Amino acid sequence: MKLGFFSMPMHPIGSDWRQSLREDREVFILADDTVTLEQVIDKLVIHGSPAKVADGLLAMKQETSDFGTLLYAEVDRTDRTLGRNSMTLMAKKVLPLITA
């Protein structure tokens, strides 16, 4: 699978926009080569105890501003009991901490 990315390149007035685009592309390729799975998980996945998850969501709320809907997403759960327990913890333990 490939990932597409669009960026509006910033370049000095009067300069060759194609050169700026080439330079931007080189930076994106370099960034892609240096990002690890662990870095992505650390930055994008909120997990742990109910208190830790609540802290992570409150930190995201502080960074991004108030959000009206929290979408709980789970993919390819092999153990339905674990999945149900996770959703129950979110509803009964985490949400009260972030809506208080």
C-alpha cells in the first residue's frame, strides 16, 4: 500500500517552483525513511490504563481544542471478550474522567 501526501510548497517569489517541489519531495522521502513504527504508535495511539487513556485524550483535547465526538476504533480484534472489556472500560471508566 502506498501513502499519498499533498503539501502546498512554499517557495520564494520569483524562484523556480519546480525546484522547490523537488526539494520538498526529498525532505518527505527522508522523513518517511526515518520514521519507525514505534514512533507512530507513541504519537498516534492512546492506550493503557483508564487513567492513562483519559490523560492522553485530555492532552490531545488541550492541543487540538475541544472536539465534539470521540470515535472509538478497533480493528481485527481476535478475542471478542477483550474487545468488549476495552469498550466497557472506555464507556464506564475513561469517559467519566474526561467529561467531568
